[in-house]
Amino acid sequence: AGSWDMFSLPGPSGTAADPVHGSGLAAAFLSRNKFVTLDRATRNLQVRDFTGAVTKVVPAPNARADKLFQASTSGRVLVKSGDRVSLFEIASRRELNEVAGLVVKYVTW
């Protein structure tokens, strides 16, 4: 079980929006105004806007996906599945590359 929380910082007006909460195994930023969550029941990737609304649902590249990491390129995310990490492009729904490792805790792209 897991959850995510989105907090916005106060803007020039000095007021911040209410926090947005949700459930999922993991979350990572996809672009400057979108983030992606890993649904714990279906293991699908859910692209969300900053209100928390789901704008797109994409199947994960592997049904055993258990963690997400932010990729440095907009529109891409790193998906951990067991002992593998895949670079996945959301728009084309393609796995661009994959690397195998023993135990993956942190990723830098």
C-alpha cells in the first residue's frame, strides 16, 4: 500500500491551493505540469494533472512494475520491475531501453 500527496507552494498572491492526495505504489514528475502514478491494483501508469485528475492511463511495460523514477527527458519515466529498470516513453507507449541489476534503490539518468 502506498500514497502520494501534492502540495503547491504559495504564488505571488500569497495563497496556496489545497493539497491533493491519492493512492498508488509510486509517483514521479513527467513534465512541468504533469506527473505519473503507478496504480497498485492494475499496475497501470496514470498520467495526472496538478489537480490530481487522471488524463491518460497507459499499461506499464512490465506487469510486475513496483517503482517509478523521474527521467530527465520530458514525457519519459523510469519503471522498476523486479531486478530491471526500463526507460518508458508515455506518448508512444514504448520501452526505449532496459537495464538489469541486482537491487535497485536509486536511479539517476
